[in-house]
Amino acid sequence: MAKPTTRTELADYCLRELGAPVVEINIDDDQIEDRLDEAIQYWQEYHSDATVKSLIKHQVTSTEITNNEITVPDSVLSVVRVLGFEDLSASTMFNAKYQMHLNDFYGMRNPSGLVNYELTSQYMSLVEDILNGHGVSIAFNRHKNTIKFHAEIGDHVAENDFIVFETYQTVNPSTYTDVYDDMGLKELLTLLIKKQWGQNLSKFEGMQLPGGVTISGAKIYDDAVADLKELKETWQLRYEEPVDFFIG
């Protein structure tokens, strides 16, 4: 069995699955490209194998500080949080965490010391969340590819400082060609091509060919629609992440 590693090989595989070249698949090359883009987009949107948790390092510019807005790569599906916006006083001797690290360091040489340190850290984190909230509030828009901050980021970082985004990104098939051999993607594209094929043939519904054969594109179309519905429901139950999985 051929293992597709490119868009063309994946499309050819799906056409053979539908019967080509024994059966003529009446669909234009541009239509195949459209269905391929549609299949990849749907796979990236709803299949857990299409996303990966990643950290993106970004150097802040003066314009971004002024606008309180940062542009991220278009492969970013969701931004969970932004790291690097710690309290600027955290590194001073008057900070509570600094004092705890300074005074409790030698007490952590035994198990009980580690327990006390962990409990104290959790308590301080709870107090920080109650008083100041968890991190900096952000709004992320996928179509603008921007992160909007609901705070003056200039109070937390300076020009040329680095911050880190915890994100979920889509897997790029052009970079990771194993995507083209994904079983779910192959099945989805096959059904989308079948649906397009049936839709094309339905324009000639009932036309009789030589030998008495009658064209029935509606049957091919209806079968593809039913199979697509079943496939998408299976993805929702098995592979789609929970609704609240992505934040930001």
C-alpha cells in the first residue's frame, strides 16, 4: 500500500479508493484541491492529532508595548497563557518569595522540609491569585493572529525583553509529511471527493448512456453525505478535545 507523503499522492490515493482509474471520477483538479484544503482544515480544527502544545518565544518591540498587542504565527490555534509577566519586585530582597527561598533553602534537605516548602508555596500562590488574579488577562483572535493585553504590558516588560506564549498550534502537513498518511484524513478526503463527484453527476441525473446505463449522481452524493455525518460524529466522540480545552 502506498504511503502518501504529499498533497498529490494523498489525492491520488483517495481517487483510487473511489475506483480510479478503473472508474472515471468526474471531478476537476481544482475541485480536488478545494476538497483537500477543506479536509486539512477540518482535520486541524477537530482532530486531537492535528494540534500540539508548544511554547513560543517572542521578543517585545516598542510598538507592541505602545499598542498592548502582539502578533503571533498564523499556525497558532489558541493561546493558553503568557509567561514572563512576573512582578518586577520578585527579584528584590523585599519580596516574600525571595525571603522564603533565602530562609527555607537549608530546611529543604529533609523530606519534611520539602513538604513545608510545597505547602507554603501553594498558599502563597493562592493568595496571589485571590489578590491579583492569575497572570495578565488577554484576548486572542485567530483571524487577526494577535494577542490583545488588558493591561499595560510596559509595566511588566521592557523593549527587547522576551516573553513566552503557551499555545496550541496546528501541525503543518508541509513540514510533517506523515500527516498525509493519517487514516482519518484519508477517509475524510475520500468522502469529500465522493460528495463532490456525486454533486457533479447530479446535474445529469437520469441521463441514459449507451448500453442503457443511467447516471445516478444523487445516490453517490447521498451516500457520501451519510458517511461524512457518521465520520464527523465519530471524531467528536473519540478525537475532538473538550469545548473548554482551549483558553484565551
